[in-house]
Amino acid sequence: MKISLKLVIFGILFICMTSIGIQQTFAQVSDSQPDNYKIMIEIVDVGEIDLGTGSFEMVFWIYLSSDEINFNDTPPPKIDYVNAKEFTIITNRTTAHEYNAKISGTFFLDELTFRSYPYMNIKLIVIIETVDEKIDKVEFLIDKPIKTEVLIPGWNYLDTTFNVIPYSYNEREIREEVEAESNGKTFKNKKEKLDWIEDEITKRLAERLEHDGETYSRFIFTYQTEKPFLSSFVVGILPIMIMGIIAIVTFVLDPVRQEFKAGVIGGILMAAVFFQVASVDKIPSLEYLTLQDKIITTFYVILIVMMTELLAQWKYNSANNQEKAQKINKKFRIILLTIAIGVFIILNADMIYETLNCWLVEICNHTFY
């Protein structure tokens, strides 16, 4: 009887302790769940897009809301605009479950490349995180999208995207690791390679969340725009083409008119130099050639060939050897065409290789699969 009573008491104590442990476990699990905040951006205006500094001005509304948290009791998390050069809060309003703020600031552009300049396709990006709370405390959710297309003089609207990702501040090491792996893989084109890199980085970041104390929920707003093709061509390419046509027409003139040809070529050379200087002032110093640089370089080579031919003609005209001067002019026409095509191919070898590689991969996929 005493044994039975002891067993009953022991059983009751065991059940009570087990219940308390389960309740504590559920409480810990509940406490570990992050607070969810819906977030959205609405553009008011886009100011100057400065390609020289790689920045742009933007005014927008940010909307932050939560169905579960009362902002009168618990203030909304402090917002950090990660890629902002500077910003000011024009006005803000807080209600029980919503926080709205009008922001004006200067932000840095994303993935800015000038390889196709004067043709430009850029992304105006705003990156938002919380100041202190990591992803285990605060997590953003994308709210209902708002129409964000605005008129930007000199630019055409392409697309708008909203993304929420876990961002770790050791992402740089992960990115370098993934990019190194991508070099050993085969892709149909550059876009497929970039998509694979971003997907792989996101997956690996998600795998490291439990072990990384510096991971934040990051909201990324991207507004993609481009320079109109016609205006880019007229401003950046057409002047060089006109100068080239004038130079070539001068080149095929009668070899006897040397003074006239020398004057025209010299004037065109000065105009090309001034045009290039004016174009360079609009963009930062680069370690690679833009499309415009490649065209101007090819044009300079053409002018050098023309001046070489002009010197040869001067020699034979001084000796009154008109027949030889005519032959030199005809030979240099072939030389000029060959050198111009060769220089342009050499300068664009990377682009030609990438295009041919994409075609070959596409052909092989259709043939064998």
C-alpha cells in the first residue's frame, strides 16, 4: 500500500514536471518567432541620375504595418537605408498598426556598368534593413504592390521588383565562393549564369541562418530604367559616324588635292578629341573600354592610316609621279578597310566570343537534347 502511494505521488510529480517543461519549451519556441512587418515603397519623384558618382536622388513613401503589434505600445523598428549616401525624413505618421514616412535622399546605383555606353540600362535600388533587430527578431513581408512608374526625363521605364531576402554580412565570402564555382559550369548565356549565382547565394545564406548572428531581413526595391535607343545613338554614336564618313570621302579624293585633304583630316581629328573629352566628363574613370571608346579608337586608327597615306602621296606628288600616287591611294583603300575591321574585332573580342559561345550552346542543346 505504501509502495502504491509512493508510486502515485511519484507519477503525479513526474506529470507536473513534464507539463512545466513542455510549457517552457513551447514558450521558448513562441518567443523565438520573429515579428512580421509588411513593407512597401511608393515613388513620388526621381531627381538627378548622376552617372559620374553612380548615385541618384529619389523621394518616396515607405509603408510599414503589422496586424499583431500595436505601434502605440511597441514602436516600429528603426529603419536603415543601407545604400543611402544621405537621406532626410520629410514627414512621418504612426497609428496603431501602421507607420508611414516620406523620405528624400541620395542613393547609390546597383551593378553600374558602362560597357555599352552610351546605351545604358540601370537599376535604381533602395535597400532597407532594421538598425538593431536581426532576422530572429524582425522579418519583413512584401505588402500589396503599389504602382511605382514615374516619369524620368531622358529615361524609359522597364520594370519594378520587390524582394525580401535574408542578408548575412559574410555574404561577400559566400559570393566569391559561388562565383568561383560558376566558372567551372556551363551556361546557355550570361543571364542564366547570373540567375544561378543569385539563387545559390540565397540558398547558402538560408542554410547558415541558424549559425550566423549577423543576418538581417532585407527589403530590396528595384526600379529598372534605360536610356532611349534613338537619343543615345544620336548623341553618342552619330557624330563619330558623320566624322568618319567625311574622312572616308576625303580619303578617296584626287591625290593631287593634298592640302585640302590634310586640312579636313586635321580638323576631324581635333573634333574627335574634343567630342571624346566631353563624353568622358559624363562618366567616371574606367578600367575598360566602353562601346563609344571602341568606336572612337577604331576611328583614330582610320585617321592614322589616312595620314600615313597622305604622307606617301606627298612624296610621290613632289616627284611628279602621279601614277604612283594613284596606285598608293587604291592600295590604302584596301589596307584601311582591313585594318578598321581587324581593330574593331580585336576590341570587341570578348563580346564576339560570348555571343558565339551562346549560339554554340543553343545549337548543341537543340541537336543533342
